[in-house]
Amino acid sequence: MKQIINEIWQNRNFKLGLILLLLVIIFSAILPNILPGDPNFQNMEKCYTKPTSQHICGTDNLGRDIFLRLIHGSGLSLKISLTTSLFSVLIGLTIGFISGSSPKSIDYILMRMTDLFFGFPKYFLFILVLGFGEFSLLKLIIVLSIFSWMETAKMVRSETHYINSSLFVKSAICQGLSKSNLFFIHYLPNLAGILISSYTLQVSTIILVESGISFIGLGVQSPNISLGTILNQARYFPYDNYTLIIFSGLFILLNVSTFHFLGDGLKATTNKEKFQK
Amino acid sequence: MNNLLLNVANISLVNRNQILKSNQSFALKDISFSLAENNSISLIGDSASGKTSLIMALLKLKPISSGKIFYKGKDINLFSKTELVQYRRNIQPVFQNYEESLNPLLTIQNNLYYGFSNRLTKKEKLLKLNNLVNLMGLNNNILSKLPFQLSGGEKQRITIIRALVTEPEMIILDEPFSSLDVINQEKLLAVFQQIKSEFKVSYIFITHKIPLIKYFSDSIFSINKGKMQKLENYRAYENLKND
Amino acid sequence: MNYKKFIYSVLFKLFTIFLLILLGLILLFILIKTIPGSSDIKYISTAFSLERQQELQNIYGSDNSPILVQLFKWMKNTVNFDFGHSTQSGLPVKQIILSSFLPTILLSFLAVTWGLLIGFPFALVSATNPGSKRDKFITLLMVLSYSLPAYWIGLFFLQFFSYKLNIFPSSQLFDIPGIYPSLFSKFTSVLYHLFLPSLALGLSFAAYFYKYLKTKLIDILDSEYILAAKARGLSAKTIILSHIIPNLILPVLSLFSTITPLFFSGAVTIEYIFSIPGIGRTMINAAVARDIPLIIGGATISFIAIMLINTFYDILLVIFNPKIKTEWINETNNK
Amino acid sequence: MLMIKKLFPLIFLVLISCSKPTLEKDIITIGLGYEPESLLPLFPLSATASNVKSLIFNNLLKMNEDLVTFSPELAKSYTFSDDSLKITFILNSNIYWHDDEKLTSNDVVFSHNLYTNKLVGWDGLSYKQNIIDVIAIDDTTVVYIFDNKTPFMVMDAVEGVILPKHILSKVEVEGLFQSDFGHNPIGSGPYKLTHWENQQYIQLEKHEKYFNENKPSISKIIFKIINEPVMMVQQIMNREIDMASNIPVIYLDKISQEDSNLEIVNYTGKDYDFIGWNMIDRVSFNQLKDSIKANPQTFIPLVEPHFLFGNKRIREAMSLAINKKLITEKLFSGNADPINKPYVLFGTKQLNTSNQYDISKAKEILTEEGWIDSDGNGILDKNGKEFKFTIYTNSGNIIREQILDILVEEYGKIGIKMIPQKVEPNYLVSDIVPNKKFDALLLGWNAGIKPDFTPLFHRSQYLHPFHLTGFYSPEFDDMNNKLLQSKNITDFNYNLDIVLDELSQNRPYTWLYTKNNILVYNKRIKNVEPSIISPYRYLEYFEL
């Protein structure tokens, strides 16, 4: 265990990711809770101001403080992507594991199902589902997770095949372990590396997808703030004012790259571990 | 003569991967043998001779193409689920590749612990575990270690302990001495003898180290390219090879 | 190779694709049923007041048949490629969707070209000098372009190159009609208008391509035939052209098959920003106007197109790679 | 690689060398914010589409800017019969359709029959209800026969453009909407449609056989579809377009300061925004609606009032807490006026634009009504119920979304929790409004040329989706009936004032503002005169 942690720790990407994660936590989890002020508070006397000491990122079209909005928005974006990724990894684990440990016919059917979901034009289905009726966060999260589990499933499946053929599983079967015991004792710990790394990578992807959907006006709705909705406002900015676009870009960059680095680092080490076997 | 424990009748196993080739190749072909209680047999064969397939087939981890395996007179293909579990618990394998036989993410105790019968209390399980560890000449503190912290010999002995925790009637030993020097081979042999007398187990002993066969040989078989042949004594194998 | 068995497996593959499309259509139908009021709206303009809509519904008759009958009808219409008429404009959905495919495909094609133009050389540099400063720099650059969404890059381009510097057009696919002396000048005009959007999209493709091609290239460079070629003293250019690129065809093909869905729906945000009359923009407009037949038709046609294109890629892959062919045949036989 | 390196600058050069289009002589390019969905006049069209449509088709008469009188268009004259129940129109004799067919009185009769056909479902049907029959006497003479004498007979007769019989009679009525006439219209107007590039351009060319002697001087009009307002600004300042009507107000200062070649005109608009309060209890409404299906009249008095907005005083307090001035000045830079009663184009045109904003009075009223913050959580409550309500608006309208953002703030200040919800418009009309699922609505109406409050507030329309609020007042109903029965214009104006006063007292809505339309155009165009009816109404008289 220590060895694995050591190995992960030695990965440069992971270390960088951890440092960035610290920033993300400060900006998106701590600051929104300790900084006073309402991100929706408007001061119509001060619209479109450029950065000042009072508003370090300036204000938007309704005189709202962009920095406050960004930290709150980034918080919600992260919450959405963290939960969505959790669901999607769970779906991926279920499908991938069933597929990997079932007879070939079921495996074949499930894998073609996965191909099918790969083949759906995701954004259009988001438009189809989110464009109608009332908005709710739950709906957004469910829809996002339904269309993002496929890669995890494929990875879990191939890893399950690998574990299937391992002798410790064969021995465990011979010892008469029940299916659930087998799963929790032998499969899950060995799938954990893949699950964690695909979870973190998934988070970074979902942040991008969610902000894209919110950007075209189908995702998070006001008064909730997400990075996408904030960036949407940039379209109405006077075009010599770059504050909103620059700062919101930086926030997206920070959030996405953090989880990207973390996931990449984890993935590299879990892969390495496999080679050593 | 003791009761018949295992009776293998004409089993064959087709190699799946080469299904495309018109001339089907057999991993195992028409293998028959039988084993009585508290008896041992030896199988001699080179690597890739079909030994592993045979183990898998005996444990019903791979479906056989034809033939039947009887356990205490009953066809294992007709076993109910619980019967199959009990059958497997009674026939424990010790694989040659002990490195892969242990879950690398579990402590030794957890690797072993789940094999005990559910009827035992936790205390009893731990007590038995400690006894077995001592029997194999290992230190108790090994239980809290992870597999990668163990030496090869220790790991091998752990896999043997794991085979014993289900209190089996028979143990299939696949090249148990492959990585041991002569002194340790002797020690291990002694342990096997002790186990045999103490737990009343039968052995199926698979190896290509002929001198050791005599310790396990109520009868000797050779296996080559999926075909099996009964030998009078181990010297016959030498002759067979020279042919 | 066993010719008969190959044909058989191709047929089997096509059959599965057919079943998959059928299954996908059923799933789509279920999704459509979740839209409130989706079965009431047929060819009646949604611009009418509800009362008027209902009156017309009474006149024209509404669809109260059991759900399975509706499903069957929908399937039948889909097979006949009849998706009804847009409730906004009254035009056939098929016509609207097919006419908006062209800009999207052109945009995506240019973006993929950008992606390869940027991603491949970078991947080559990184793969040949792993761990070097250049490699690290390129990796960082690519993480940047991965982490910044395409629409952010697009917005930035728009603000800077179009609004500020005014050297690129901000919208439209080409200039005012009627002023082109030739088709060629119209074509260049389209390219000019698609320059910024395709570059913005291409940058995010580039990061993806880079990552993928880098690992593949490292594999290829480690292989023995490259070592042998080096040992024979071939020049770098020859090695790249005669050894590396041919071996990249397969990975690139399978890469393309994974991004087919993006070809259709990946450009939504970019089309939205740059007002490109592609399928994504059409879909967003349709959502705003609650033009349900148009949305359903768009999603369905794109889905079928994606599945067919992927099948085409699959068959191409098989033609290029005998190994996959055996796997295929195996798969078929094991069923 | 090398080849690409060499090619790249070349490609780039080719791209750059595509010269930017400059404004051409004889062509006007106009920016449109949305693509017209169709140009088929039989179906409800967006404002953009009907503006374009008005260049392609003609009415019998043209309404003047006073919205009361008319001047000749297709018809050169009209006369009332002695009993004032018949109007005879004499058409110009030299009118040709764009396909060179002659326009005759048969087309007029055909158009009338189409408009009144139930299968078509034309949304202006109410105009035609007073008309008994339309008869073509000869090729240029048409008689409209009316049922009752009203001040609006001419308006009723000329509403709806004249459509070509020789084309549309070939299409089945049921298939009209799906026919391609909406994208290939044949009209008689000054311009004909020659080219329509999906989501890009619509090109109109001068109709050479236009009947009017003052044929349009500009030979080509190109409507360029530019979805983003900011792009519109950029393009008009780059001389890529000549004229644009939906320029965001924040850019107006910039335009007037930086570009002396652009002219900004500000003219009265037709639409107004309001908040509609749900005055009835949803549960009791739905129960009664289902149980007494036959006649709404019987159950209206039985419906229980909404726990908040059933009370007139609370509605008053809600109105007082809105700073309309802030909205009009900040969101519209003053290009909108606060209103305190329904906005009408007709008759009494003077607006009461005072800003009735008094937050302390609002609070006072709420306290008097028993709403106080007894548990100290910042939200008012009464009998354990919190002052919390959901307001809906249609998605896709930036201004309304911003107003909601402002309202959340303002109501928050006096301890009211407002939950904003954006849904797309038809979901609003098909589900939320008919089932009264809302507490409040932020919407806008287009003030009709002929003021009529029946669909919005009269009890006979109680179950109609436009009857948003569940407003019920027998006094109002009487006044409204009186208004509709007015015999002449002065009478009508007098009754209208009474109705407006009654409504502003009762406050089923909080009327927010009416916004001015803004037209920005290049000064090279002469004679630009935007009209309340359409900015391009006098486009045929524009000159370069």
C-alpha cells in the first residue's frame, strides 16, 4: 500500500494536481463560505467596471461582483461534476463488471449497448431533454451521468477480465466465496485504482460539458450560478471589456486542469502497477 | 481399499482459441484416472502439456467438452450450486504461480480468512489460522503483512495454508517445489506428510521433478500433449521420454 | 483468409448495427415521450395560442393510439425518412436537417484538419524526445488547450480578432450572395468565415489527438522495425513517411470512429457563438421555439448517420487490419 | 510537413485577400436578429417575419400613423353604403403579382375566405367576426357586408394581406402550413423574394410591375440574419449592414459617440411587460374546474383566493416594492417608460410614467396585513406560512432574466423570498398557466391596435390561457361590455379611460414598462421613417 502511495506521490502530474487542488478548494469551497457578500447582489450604479480594489475581477452587466460570482459558480460546477461523475462511475462499474464477468453473449450485448451510447449525439439529447420543462439540478445530473459512463464501463470490463483470469480469484472461487464477497473482497479493491482515476478524469470532462450546456442556456439556470452561465454573460459585454472572459476562463482552466492532472497521474500509476505484475 | 474419491472418465477439453483451425486441437484428450480417499497420485508432464487445463477442468473452472468427472460417485456436472461449492471446498488447488495466487491488495490474514467455514466464530477462525501458520513454520506477525512484503517461499507456504483452511479432502499441488532449494524441499515434504496424516487429505501432485514423485505415488501418470498414460513406476517416464 | 467466413461476419456485423439502430430508436422514442406534450404537437404551428392549437387538434384529430402503435408508427416514419414538418416554418424536417448538415460537417472537417495539423507534429516532437524541455512545454500547452473549452477560445477569438482587430468576420458562412464571380471565390469566402470557428474547435481536438497520437507514436517508435530502419541509416524524413505514417493509419482511423459523434454535435457551442447555420444552431433554435419535430428529427438523423459512419470505419479498419478481421470472425462464431 | 509549411501562408493569404464586403450602391443590407420562420401571412408570425412580410404583400388600405385613418394601397378608394353596413372598395387596375399574374377582386374574396376558414386557424379571426360576406362585383370592385355598426369597420375589413388565389387555391387548406409558399411567397408588394439562404440571408428585389407610381428606388434589399446583438453592433459600425433594429441599449452611447455616420432613432413600441399575479388558489381552482366542467360562470365566485395575491393590498405592496425607474434606466438606458396601467396605442395615448416606488409603504402594508418576520430568519411569515412565491418567465429573453435577478434582490430587502423559474414559452402556455401552477408571471404583451381586454380579464374567457391571473370583477365586465358596444370614437375613448382606471385600481397585473424601439441606420439612407407598425413600413420610399 505504502509503495503504491509512494509511487503516486512521485508522479509529477499528480503532485501538480494536488497543489492545484489546494487552490481549487480555497477558491471553490472555502472562500464562498467565508467571504461575505451575495453573488447575486446588484449595484446598478456600477456596471461593467474593470478590476478595482473593491471588485478584484470587476463587475458584470448588473453590477454584480464577478469574483464572488466566479467562486460561487465554480463551487456549483464542481458539485455538479463531482456528483455526476460519481453516478457515471457507478453506472460504468455496474455495466463493466457485469459485462466482464458474464458469459460472452451477455458481454456482447452489453458492449454493443455501450457502443450505442457512444454513438448518440450527446449534445442533441441534452437539448432534447433539458430544453423542455422546468429545470432542476437533479435532472441535469441524471442526464449528464446517463451519457458519460461508457469509458469507465469499457475500462472496468477489461480490468475485470484481467482479474477474472487471476489465480487469486480462482482460488477464492474454490474456497466457495459468495458472489458478493468475491466482488467486495477481490474485485472492488483491484478495480479501485481504475475507478478513482476514471472518476477524476470524468470530473474534468463533466466540468467542460456542464459549462458548455449552461453556456448555451440549457444547463444551470439563474439564480444558480455556474461557470457556463457566467461566461454566457460575456456575450453581452462591451467588446473592449475582457475582464469577465479572462477571469472565467482562468477558473475553468484551473478546475479542469486540476482534475486532469490528478486523473492523469493516478492513471499512469495504476497502469504501471499493472505492468509490474 | 478405501472409498473412491474422484473418478475421471474420458474427459476431453477443446482448445477454444484455435476454433478456427479446421483440425481441432485438444488441450486434454480422453483422460481417465481415479483417486481413492487418503491416497495420492502423481502426474508427470512438461509445461504446456495440459496440466493447468486438467486442474481447471477438475475444479469445474473450465467446462469440459466431453467425458465425466465423478466425485464420490456423483457427476459433478449435475451438482447443485451448494454441492458445487462444497465440492470445490473439498478439492483445493495450490497453483504453481504463487505470486499471482494472492490478492496483492489484501493482508495475508484477509487473503486467508474468508476461506473458513461460516459456522466458525471469529475467534475460532483466528485460532485456527495461527495454528496453521505455526504448522507451516511461519511467524504470526506475517498475517498483518501485504503479499509484496513476503519472500517467495513465504508466499508459497501461505497459498498452501489457504488450501488447508477449507479443511479439504484433497489438495492439488501444482509444482510445489519449483522455486525451492533442496533443504527447503525436504522441509516442505515433511510438512506435506504431516498434513496428510493429520488432516487425512489426498494429493494430486503435478510436477516434472521425477525424484520427488516417490513420496506421493500411490500411482503415477504421465501427461503429454493432452494425453494421459499410466506408468508402473517413475522410471517408466524416463523410458517414455527417451522413446 | 477465409473469404466466405469474412463475408458472413460482415453480414453479421451489419445485422447487429441494424439491431442497434433499432434499439437506439426505441430509446430515443422513450426520451421523446418524456417531453411534456410531445405527442400532441403534429404539424400545427406552435406560434398559435394553446386554445387555437387545441381547436386545430380537434379538427385534425390527435394521436391517442396506444403507445406501442405510436412507437410502430414512429419507426415506420423514421424508416421512410419522414420526420414531419417543422412547427416553426412548416418546412419538412428532413430538408432543414440535411441542409444544415453541410456547414457542420465542413466546420468539423476543418477542425479535425487543424487538430491533426497541430496535434500530429507536437505528438511527433514529444514522442521522439520524451521528457525533454520541449516535450514538457508542449504537454503543458496541450493541457491548456484541453482545459479551455472550445467555446471559450471561440469567444476570445471573436472578441479579439473580430471585434477588436476586425480582421475576421464574426458571423455567417459566406458573404452576401450574388457578388461572387465564381464558385471558387464563394468557397474561399466560406473558408475565411470558418477560419476562427474551426481553429477554436480544432485546438480542443488537437489536445485530444495529441494525447492519443503520442502514446501510439511511442509504441511505434519503440518497435523493432523502426530500430531496424534507423540502423539502416534511413533519414528521419524517410522513416516518418515510409514507416511511421503508414503505421498510424489504423490508430487514426479508430480515433476518427471515436470522434464521429463530435462531428455532429461537438460543434454546438461554436456554432452558437459564431452563428453558423449548422445542425447545432438549428437544434438550439428549435429548442427555444419548442419545435419538437425538428429536434427529434435532428437527433434521430444524426444518430443514424453516426452509426452508419462508424460501421463504415469498422469495415475500413478490417480491410486495413487482418488481425481485427480474425477477431470479428471469432466474435461472430462465438455467438 | 514541409509542403504544409509552404502552403500554409499561401492559404492564409488567399483567405485574407477575400475583401470585406462594402456597402454597395442600390442595395440596402438590414440586420435581422432572428430568421423569419416563414413568410406565410396566414399563420402567426414573429415580429421580424411580419416586418419582412409587409414588404412582399399588400393590404387593401394602409393604416396611417394615427392608427385611426387609412390611406389607399391596393384599393384606391372606399365608400360606405347609406346604412353604414357595407363598404365598397375600388381596386387599382394595374396590380400584378410577382409572377406577373393580375391581381383582381377575386383574390380579395379568396383571401377573406381563407382567413375565416376554421381549418386555417388564423389568429386575427376576431377582426373578421363582424363581417357577414365579401362579394366581388367586378374585377376591381369588392363589397364588404357587416353585421353591426362599430368604429372599427374599415380596420376589420383591411386587416390581413391579400393573397394570390391562382397559387393558393391549388393547395389544400390542411397543407397550407407545410406548403412551400411560406418560403417562396408570391405577393403584390414593392419587393419580391428572390433568394433565401437558410439562417444567412434573405434577398428581396424590386417588383418591376409594382402598381404604385412611386416605385421603390432601391433595387435590392438584403436581410442579413445576425443572431448576436453584439455582432449587430459590430457589423453596423463596420459598414457591413445599413440598418439594425435590435441593438442592445448599452451600445447606443458608444455608437453615437464613435460613429457620426450612424443615426439612431427612437420610436414608440407596441409591447409592454408586466407581472401577472395569480389571484386564485391552485388546488381549489383545479378541483372546481374538473367538477363543474360545463360552465365557468358558476364556479368563478367559488374559487378560493391565492394565499398571497388574492389580496388586493398585497398586490399593491408588491407593486410598490418594484423600482421601475431602475429597470428602465439601467436595463434600457432610459429607452423605456414605466407604466402603471395597461398600455394602449389607441385613443388616450398619454402615459402616466411616474415611478410608484415606495418601499417603506410596501412594508407598512405588509405589516398591516399581518406579514411580519416572527422567527427572525429574514423572511416574512403569517400563521406559520412564509412569504415565498415562484415567478415564471419565458426563457430566451435576456432582459426579463435580468429583471428577475433584480426582483429577487428587491423583494429580498423587504423579507419576501422569490424563486425565479425560466421555462420555455409553450410549456408556460400549455401547462403552467392553464393549471395555475404559478404564483406570478413575468411576461409581455403586444398591445393590439384595437384595445380589447376581453381575452385578458373578462369572465367569459376565464379558462382561456391568456386569462392569466384568475381576475374576476363583475364591475369590470360591465365596463368592458360597454366599451365594446361604443358607437363612435369619442365614446370609445371615454369608456376606455374608465376600464383602464378600473384595472389599475384592481392590479391583476403590475404593469412594468413599455419599451421604445430603436433603429440604427447609416446616414447614407435618406427618408428613413420608422413606424410603430413596422420599422420598414416606408422602406419603399427610402433612398440612397
